[in-house]
Amino acid sequence: MRRLEIQGLTLGYGRRTVLREASLAPLEAGAITALVGPNGAGKSTLLRGLAGLLPARGSVRLDGQEMVGLPLERRARHIAYMPQSLPQGVALTVLETLLGALKASPGGFGASGISARAAAERALALLERLGIAHLALVGLDRLSGGQRQMAGLAQALVRQPEVLLLDEPTSALDLRYQLAVMQLVQALTRERALVTVVVLHDLGLAARFADRLVMLSQGAVRAEGAPEETLTPALLAEVYGVSARVERCSLGHLQVLADDPLPA
């Protein structure tokens, strides 16, 4: 079964090290791993490192194949990355960006890949599933923040990757779409046997939809495991600096109730 293995991974920007010697238990196919922790903990840095966008020391192996040092275009055959926000000033329509992502992918439509018609059908079917088919012919520069986020998710998913990396995919969405997006990501992770890694600030969403949590603090892995193992009052006090309760609601969902900030 497909798995992503991370051992001794060190990442940073220039001379500034952000993540130090991070090692995780193997990330398995069909499961969602949520990266949680306060601002500046290294969550987005870890995701960018897995995507090959930062210089790295250590090892990242997908099914035994070393990803560190692999040219970006070869890594992109396996891994799709959704950043926190799409570039500004892009005049392409949503559908055009999806077709561009497909064409740039290995096996993309063209002489040796799927037909342009099949590519368009795949893109439109995905937009329909995301609930944004009505935006297919709308330019990215005319979208709201939440709509741009949905378009970014579509760009990552349309390539049908083996590893899906999502950086705060719900941050600009209202409650309805937060739940809808996470339900869809969960369903596709199961259906396509994806290794999915997502950065989330909402611990309630993380507890509900992630199979595993990785809690980061000050550039290091502080804890990892099932949500009920990592979202404890003691760890929340240590990592987030809050007095908190962890309880289950009437539907059985784990909830984090932060009561007070702790003295610095």
C-alpha cells in the first residue's frame, strides 16, 4: 500500500531554519493527516518542503522512492500542492486554469495523453462535484477569496495525484463550505487511496476529519497520533498556551473548548 515516509527532515528559508529533524510515522494511503499548531510552528513550511518548494535535508520517501533532490517536474508526477492563496492578477478562467494544470501534468492531454475533450469533461465533472460549476467561465481575478480557494482545490485535485497537500483549504470559507470541502477531501482520499496532508487551524475540523494529527511547536514535532491522543488539555496548554477542555458533543464529535489564555 502507498505510503509517505519522512525522516530527519530539516527545512528553512535561506539561513533561517524553521523545521528541525522532523520524523513522522509513515503516512498511509486513504488517510488524512492534519498538521496543527500555533502560528510560526512550521506547518506550512513542512507542507512546502514535502512539495519540493524548499531546500531540504533528510529523507522523504514515497513508496520507497526518495523525493528529496528529485527535480520538481518529476516530483509533480506524484504530488499536488494547494497553497494558501492563488497568484493575483491571473486573467484565466477557472476552467482554463484546470486545463492548464492537466496539460502541464505528466500524461496531460495532447499527443501522448488524454484528449482535450476528455480533459474538459474531467475538469467540469470536478467543478460540479465541488459545487462551483457555475464559475467555470469566470476569471480568477473576479472571484471572491472563498471562490479562489475552491478553484485552487480543484487545480490540485484535477491532476489525480497520489499525494495531496493542502495548506489551509478552509481558511476563507464560510461554515457550510468548510464542512463541504472537508467531506469531499475525506471522500476522495478514501476513493482514490490518496496520502492527504492538510494544514488546519480549526481543531474541531481537524479532530472530525483527520485520521491522524501532527502537532508542531517551535519548529519541531511535539506529538502525533489519533485526534483523541493529541488533543489533550496538557498538550493544548503546552503548545497553544490555553486552558482548554476536550469533550465529545451529542453526535460524538471531538470538540476543543478553549477557556482562558495561560500566563506567558
